[in-house]
Amino acid sequence: MNLEQALIQHIAEAIETLYGQPAQSVKLEHTNPDFAGDYTFVVFPLLRISRSTPEATAEAIGNHLKQHAAIVSDFNVVKGFLNLVLKTDIYADFLKSQWNNPQFGQTNLGSGKKVMVEYSSPNTNKPLHLGHVRNNLLGMSVANLYKAAGYEVVMANLVNDRGIHICKSMLAWQKFGNGETPESTGMKGDHLVGKYYVVFENALREETLPTIELAISGKWTPESDNAQTKYTAIYGQLQQATEEKQIAKLKDDIKELVRNQSSLMRETQQMLRDWEAGIPEVINLWQTMNGWVYSGFEKTYARLGVAFDQYYYESNTYKLGKDVVEEGLQKGVFYRKDDGSVWIDLREDGLDEKLVLRGDGTSVYITQDIGTADLKYQEHHVDQSIYVVGNEQDYHFKVLFLIMKKLGRPFANGMHHLSYGMVDLPSGKMKSREGTVVDADDLVQEMVDEAKAKTIELGKTEGLTETQLNQLYESLGLSALKFFILKVDPRKRMLFNPQESIDFQGDTGPFVQYTYARIQSILRSAEGLDWQSTDINTHLLPIEVETIQTLYRYPDEVNKACSDSSPAVIAQYCIDLARTFNRFYNECHIMRETDPIVKNTRLKLAHFTAHTLKHGLNLLGIQVVERM
């Protein structure tokens, strides 16, 4: 039983003794830093049984605890808030038992349970960009959190290696590439393929721009009857629309209809049908270009420190999804329209009708996700399956999870969408079609260069070899990038500022790194001293108690971060611990302390803090540096 649980039990006993009724629920909060105390108990819900004022009720419980609870040394009352002060020797005992425990920070929250964390999920038509960086760092960190909380974890990557967007890059390379390869151009393979995705979009824009202008003015006649019907309906709505937002959407609908009727898009659609039919020339081109992309991805993953246990490929799983669609038709979960397309009606569930298979038999995204969900469970029998995907796909995953429930899948209730916000830059929103995204490789290099410049400016390079300095710049740059992204709650949209993330004094990765390195410097100066003896000073100063209290919180923070799937909890904790330790360091002598027991205790506290900072940073995918 930990301190909080013991205190809850003592408060429950006090309530029953004083008021003759069992406590319904006892909840504690950490005491506001402006008041003395370790934990706070709010007494307002008890007033109906205490039949007294909030202050008198809190005083009565506080006095009872002071007399009967061995862990409570004092209390104070602020209106209906009972602030409890625990005995300092409790924290001394905690330090004595845990300061050198290599397993501190590991919990058993998920003991016996298995979870799959699926993240990255790149498209093989372009390189990874800043949005992918947030996805990968979140996925890797969430997997680390689940491991620390005792779960068995499978880290999975579902690669989007098929579909119309892949065919765009393939067709553009085929038409305009002149046989370029990564070797002939010196480009990373994913960058080369991404170049042709942009080439395709530019060519499509050039082809369709005149037609779009005609269509918006009502002067377009599509070739197919189906397109003509759609165009007539959309243009009719446009004529009647009055709101700017509605007008803009209808114009976008016309633009997309024109694009889909263009010769380039028709060639692309035919290439997708040829791919699904297994036409050898198309398959060979697809394999070649995907091979270039995978080679590029692996280099980016390696530099980011991202890894996977399991790869899935949509080129395999979409076939499984088609089989499940057939099963759903037989069960009456899906229905077929006159054009041969297959749908599910989710209007009674507050959603809409959703296409699950096109009329020509080709798959849509949800087809392959249905097949992959089945495959994941068959192979791993996980209790939970977490999809790390941006919040623009919220609706998609609501539909997917509902479909799996309606199909009667036993794993459906364990499916969870970790919906994260998009990443913006000071310069604005990124757009893949225009080639204005922030490339992941360029971003990492910019961060390393920024770390180098900042470190040299601060004069923190003495005594390090060139190899050590390059390792330091790499570590600081990546820690700045990872920490800045992960300290933001995943569900929030964020603004990424590279310069701000490198600050050695702010709430940043380099600040936490510097605190760890400072402790390592202290411990190196203590080499040769017998400070690891069992003696512990029990007469602790308030700042020493505060530092130990912060350390004591850590396992609970790991469990909370895991339960919330939020690395931000750990990032904030690391900032809190680093700031608390730096106050301790400024207020208390360590190496200059003359009392050997006090010195040994403070060295143990420093060692314990370093272990915990390292553990927390590792959960964020950040490797510590021993010297700065």
C-alpha cells in the first residue's frame, strides 16, 4: 500500500469513527504549493453527515488523524480544505529503500495484458514530414509508456502502399521521369518519389485549370452521363447558395469533379485497376518505386529512434477486407446499391451511410482497415488496439469501430483511436500537393544545426572531442524536437517553433538534459567516496522533502500517462522534477557539506533524481547525455 492509499484508509476510518457512517468515497489531491501540506482532502461532501461547518469538519478529521494516523505529523485548514503534512521520516525511508532501485518507474498496471500500438502508417508516394514526425514520436512514446506500465506491447506500422495516390507518383515518373533513380540523382528514394507526386499535381493543375473556370461559370459539359448528373446537381446548388463557406465548398466539389474527369486522372484510375488486376508491368513499377521509398523511410526512422515489431501492408490486407465485406453482405450488415457498390447505413447510430467497396470492385480505405483489424487480432490476440492517427480521421475510426461491433468481432471494444492534433508552423499550414510540407529529414538536420549553434554560443564545448561534440549536437537537437512535440497534449493542435525548442532555460528537452548532466558531474566528483552506505539523514530540509515527494509521484505519473495515452504527462513531470532538483541544488550544499551522513543522503537524492529523469526521458524516446 502506498502513502496515498494508506492516507485514504486513515481518513475513511476517521469519518466512520467521528460520524458513525462509512465514507462513500475518499479522494485526495496534492496540496497547492501556496499552502503547507502534502495531500489535501476536501470535506464539503461530508457536511450532510457531519452537520457542521466545513472548517469544523476539517478540524475534527485533522485532529483525529494527528492522534491516530502514524504517518500524519500536522495539518492546517483553509475553509473546507484539509491540508495534511506527513512525517518527514516517511520520505527518508522511501529514499533509503528506492534510491538505487533500477526498476523504479516500472509498474504493474497492465500486467497480463497485451496491447498493439499502430503508428507511422506512411504513404509510399512521399517522404515523411513534420506531421509524420509527431505521429511517430507519439506512437513510440505511447508504446514505451505501456511497456513501463507492465503491458506486453506490439509496435505496428500499417504501410499505405497502394491506392490512387501511389499511382499518381507512378504515372508521373512513367511520363516525366526519364528513368531517374535514387542512384542517378543522389536523392533519397522517398524524396525522389515525393518529387513526382508534386510533378503529377502540377501537371493535373495545368490540365484542369481552364476547365475548372468554365465549370464554375456553368459552361462545362462532362463526357460521361454520371459526371453530367453530378455536375448539374452541384452547379444548381451553387446558383442558389448565399453563404461564403457553402459557395467555397461547392466550388471545391466542382473542382474535384473536373479533376476526376481529366485524362491524367483517368489514366491514374486505370493504372489502379491494372494494379489490382496484377498487370506485370504495373506491379514491377510499383515494387521498384516502393523499394526506393522503404529505403528512405528506414534512414529517417533510424535517426528518429523509431522502431516497429510488425509491418502490415495495405497491398495485402485490402484483399482480406473484401472477404469481410462479403461476410457482412451475407449477415445483412452491409447492402449493395444498383451500381454494384457496397455500403453500410449508420444513420441510426448518429453517423451516415458509408461506402465500403466501390462499384468497380476496388477497395476504399475502410475496406483495408477492416481486413487489417481482423488480421491483427488473429496474429496477436491483443486486449487493446491503439490507432495513432490525426484527428482529421475521427469520423473514419468511429465508422470502423462500429462496423467491427456490428460484425460481432470480440476485439471491437478494445479498439481505440488516439486522435492527435495537427502541427502548424509559424509560416502557416503545410500542403502535400504543393510540395510545401516540412520534410522530416530537413527538420531533424535543422534541429541538430540549431543545437550546435546554441551550444557553441553558450560555450558548453570544453573538454569534448569532435566525435563527442557531434554526438552531443545530435542528442540535443533530437531531444529538443521530441520534447517540444511530446510536451503538448496529443489531442491539441500545436505550433512548432524550432528556435524556441532549443532554449536551455525553458520547459525544453535541453533544460532537462542539462539537469541530468549536471547531476552526473556531481556524481563524478564523488567518485572514491563511500556515499552509498545505508545511512540516511532523517532531519530533512523542506526542499529535500519536496524533491523526494516529487520522486515519489513518478510511478503514479507513469500510470496516468499510460491510461491517458499522453506522453505530455511525463514531459511535464520531467520539467517539474528538474526544476525542483535545481532549487535543491541551489539551496543545499552537496560536495561542500561537512556532515558525512547529510552529504551521503544528498548524493543518494541526486542519483535517484538522475535515474528518474533518465527513465522519463527514455519514455519520450530521448537518450540522455552524460556531459554538457
